[in-house]
Amino acid sequence: MKQRRPARLIALFCLGWLLFSFPLLTLWDRPESLFGLPLLPLGLFLAWALVIAVLAWLMERGES
């Protein structure tokens, strides 16, 4: 598992890079709202939370 951890972390970094890149952010930049929240901040927060959750899972998984 220790040999695959750096590759998975690099893949997670690339996923985060793509999630926060300009072309994908324009998909969320719309005047609509979901439950009264604008889509852009909601999408940014959810993407950020997803990246952190996957990072925590990857780091915790390798310790046991």
C-alpha cells in the first residue's frame, strides 16, 4: 500500500486541480440556486469537501 500512496495522492491532486479549473467552474456559474444557495459557492464548497474527505480517507487507510 505504501508504494501506491504517492500515486493516489498525485491522482487526488490532479482531480482537485480539474475540479477547481476555469472550464469546470463555469459550469457552476449560473444565476440559479439550490435550496436558496447560489450554485457557484455551493459547488466550490462541495468539491473542496470531497477532496478533503478523500484525502483523509486515503491517509487514514494507510495507517492501519
